Amino acid sequence: MNYTQEQMPETHIASLATSASMVELTIGVPTFRKKDKKVEAEAEVSNGAAKGTVSASKKTIISKKHKAIESLRNAIRSEYHYKKTSPWLASGIRLLPNGVLIDYQNTMADFQKEFELLVDDFMDDYAWEIAEAQLKMGKLFDPKLYPPVDVMRRKFYMTVKIMPLPDSGDFRLDIPKQAQEDLREQYDSFYKSQIVAITEDIMQKLHTPLSNMSKMLDYAAEDKPTGFRDTLVQNVLEVVDVMKTCNLAQDPKVEQIRLELRDALMGVTPDTLRNSETQRVNTKEKVDRIIASLPSLDM
């Protein structure tokens, strides 16, 4: 089945504004990668290639501390922010259920501290990193690519903005009544389409760990174990929690799948799955049934 606005349960649009907030996460980390047109032109000439056929860039700083900042940025976005929120606006603003708002704020505050510490640690070595780059890059070194410390420090930033979600009745504009009604209809239609997108996002988040669980449990006692990790069960349970808080439309299909998953994994641990073929078979059968019941999302 596919989700459409018509198939979604009736949603009270105004109540959505009291159950969720908008959140915008921005993290700035310089790439220290610069396009080098001179190298491109020289490579084209020396190889008899046409103009525009060669693309060349240089890494102006290669640093383990910079890589640590990039790794933290990716973890904040992919391993936490995207898991706790749902798509809302094309600009990158996402929807945050108010049920996880406090936890989200506290976790992001901890991430912010960690981010700032890593950046400060990198900046302490910035002058040394420039000297190292000059040694490594030879003639490709260009001092103009390395701004002063205070300028470079401002290129690293992390901001989290949490904003209230307006409802369709929040029109206080001095415009004719018919125009206001048209705007409300457009807004309500937008809300409904975004709720469909949120539900699809929940199913997408669920599909990957469920499919992985099914794959990892697919072996008999006499077969070589797949060697699944202890996080196999926890990865699914985390999405089960998300399904409860992110089901803003109170879609009974989503809640039914959540309850089936919760029951299927009740008392199931990585060790019991490793040690009991019966437990693996039963759990895999339940998981496969749930996968088959998921909406078709071109996955």
C-alpha cells in the first residue's frame, strides 16, 4: 500500500502545532579543499586534453583533529538529529515532536560543548597545521588560502533553532476574507502532505534495521553464524520509540506496526538469538511479516 492524503486518518491541523515544533540545525565545518584552476589547465595542456575536461582540487590542511570535527558533525546529523526529527520544509527545517523536545535540547547542548572543545583543540594547532601544509604541498601552497585565526574560528559553528509551529488559523494579515480562506486551504493541504511525508519517513527509518535483522537471523544451527552485533535488537527498538513520538497524525497503521514490533521483540536479546535457533526462527518470521505489511515506499 502507498500513503496518500486521502488514506491518512483525519488530522486536527491546529493540534499539530501543540504537539510538535520546527527545528533548524546548521553546522559549519570548513572542508579545506580548494579548486585549483592552474593545476587543471597545466594537466589539460600536458595531456593534450580539451579545456574543461580536467578537474583538480587540493587539500589545504590534512589533520586528524579536523577529521574528528567532521566525524562529530556527521554523527550529530545522521545518528541523532535525523533520527529524532522528521522532514518538514525543503530548506532543511525539520519537525521535532514535543515529546522528545527536552531530551533533544539536552543532547544537543552536550553535542555543542563537544563540538566547541574539538574546534578549540584544532585552532590551538592552526599555525602548526599551516606550517605542515607548506611542507606537504610544495609549490601548490598558497598562503592566501589560510585566513587569520579569528577569521578561521568563525568558519566553525553549530546552531540549533527551535521554533513554534504555526497553525492554519494563524493569519493576522490585513487581506480580504476570501484571500484568507484560500491561504488557509493551501496551508491545510501543505500540512496534510507533510504528514504523509512524516509517516513515510518513519517507515523508511524502520525498513533498514528490520531488513538487516531478517538477514542476520537467517541461518540454521548447523550453519556458520552471521556474526550480528549486540546492537541488532536495539537498532529496531530505537525506531519503535520514534514511531510513538513521531506518529503526529495518530495513524492507526503506524501504531499497529509499533505494537506488533514491541510484542515481537519482548524479551528478545542478542544472546538469546545467538543461542537459540527456535528464537531466531520465530523472531525472523515475525519480522518478515511486519516487513511485508509496511507501505510500499519504493524501497
